[in-house]
Amino acid sequence: MIKKSDFVLAPHMKSNDLRATYQILNTVVPYILLWILAVKAAEFSLWLLPPIMILITLFSLRSFSLMHDCGHYSLFRSKRVNRVVGFMLGVINAIPQYPWSRGHAYHHKTNGDWEKYRGPSALISTEEFSKLSPFGQKWYEFLRHPFMLFPGGFFYLAIKPRLALIAGLYGFIGHLLTCIQANPSMDIKKIIYSYKSRNWYTTGEFFDLLFNNICVVSSWIYLGHLIGFGFFLSVYSITLTFAAAIFICVFFVQHNFDGSYAHKTEGWDYTLGALEGSSYLELPTVLKWFAADIGYHNIHHLSERIPNYNLEACHNQNSHLLTHVKKLKIADIPDCFQFILWDASANRLVSIASFHQLTSGSISFMLE
């Protein structure tokens, strides 16, 4: 059985501030320039906008990928620099980087343990699915259809962080009034730190969520006033939606595929979760650049401290140990979306069609 210690990882875990800075510049600067170009192009013809919007979408995707590296404290050597840059990249995609990265860290700790983590689509087990009504089963399947990546992606970035702050603050006000009513002399600091929200877990997460919302909403208002709300909101919502759909899609297929390691907590193995619960997504060179090499997902899960600019070299050096990992191409992506049920008894992901086929076969056998 292959162990993590069999891999050469340490030399590739060294962050390079110069390369990281260059990556930030070659991502953020073009992103800003493309917005300026979009405004100028619209003055001549709206037909000039689609190719510019495609590029804005791709640079938005790259911004998210670099933010992801900052969340692992791997892009730069300094933890503080990663936090600051990660926050700025989060503003570009309207998502609070620190709360997202803490949740993402849990995914890394439990990858392949499907009792603890069911992925971004909140998949259920075959047993849970069998207890749903026929309508409930259809609704479950509908919500996880690939086309739902678009409204779901927009909600995930543009709306959910705003709702999280509003809901959390509403809950805090209720908590504050309850505490004051019970004990008017209670120290305000004690009241603040005693509040537990479902929308954030630490004070640091709250402040990141708060400042992200302030920056994002302020930028929406400012840019809308500057270039026109109709134009800004149209271009921004379309590019943000497509960028979100792409990176959610990439994340999904790198963990949901035929043969993916989907174990119960008992007997779960971290290394197998990384190697067999993550795919190697082979992308064209251009898309590899925009995705910041996240396709080397097995290596990334073996050590999240490897920055994106070292992933390919690490993959190549350890390729002899990766011969049995799942390799996907773009053409394979649609097939991955059928694996939306976890068969806990078999420790694998299955499709709804195969589940119905199995259950109907079992019923036929019992009737015979």
C-alpha cells in the first residue's frame, strides 16, 4: 500500500514570493484592464463585449484559484501576506476568503470520509434517498443537475455571503437583547464573545465576513454609479455566474467520479482519500493556467502547502506513484455529474439510475 512518506513532497512545499507576486500581477491587472476595455468597447458596439466577458470570467476563475492558495497559506511565505492578498482576491469574487478557507480546510482533513463531508452539493446516501417521496427524489435530482451550477454559483458568491451577515447580525441582536433583559449589568464584551452563530465560527471569520461585505457592496455601488448600474450589473452578474459555475464544476468532478474513494469514517485513510478520492483533471494548457494547475488535485490533497506553481513539477517527480489515480479529460466531465448518491454499504458513489436499477432488481427477486 502506498504511503504519503513514499512521495517526494517537501522540496515542492517552498513558497516563492517573487513568483506569487508575479501571479497576482498577471491576474489582477488584466482583470482590471479588461473591465476598462469592456466599458470602452460598449461605446462602439455591444457585439464586442462577449469575448471580453469570456476573458473576465477566466481571470475571475484564476483569482479564485489564487485565493484558494492563500487560504492554504501556500502562495506566499508569510501567513499575514496570504491573509491580506486572499482577502483582496475574495473581494473580486464577492466571497469572504477566511471563512471559506476554514471550511475548505475541513474538506481537506476529511476528503473521502463521506460520513463527515458530503461535498459542495450536500449529497445524501442511498438509504436516505430511498426514504424520500417520489417528488422528493425528483427534486433532489433536479437541484443537482449540471444546469443548476449557474443559479447555484451566482447564489453562492453574490447572495449567500450577504445573507450570512444579515442573518448573523439579526441573531446577535436577539442574543444581545436577551442577555440584557436577563442581566442588565452584564459586561458587553462577555455578551459579544458568548454569542455563537451558525454563520461564522470565530471572531476572525465574522470580521472577514463583515469587511468583505463592506468592500463588495461599496464597490458595487461605486462602479454602478461610475459606469452605469445597468451595464455594470449585467456584465458583472454574467461573468461572476459563469466563473462560479466553472470552479464549482471543477471541484465537483475532482471528487465525484466513477470509482472515487467514498469510505465510512471507520477504516478511512487520509492518503487513499487524497489519491483515490481526488482525480487528475487533464486540462489544455490555457485552461491549466487559468485554473492555476488545480487539476493536479491528488498532489494538492497529499499536501495543501504546495503552491500551485509547484504542483506540476511535484506531479511529474512522483508520476510513478500515480499510475492508478483517476485521470479525467474535459470530455469526461458530464459523466461525473451522475454520481450524486453515496452507497455507504459498498463505500462508493453511484448514480440514481443505477440505484433504481438495483432496487427494482431486488424487488423482482423478492417477488420471485
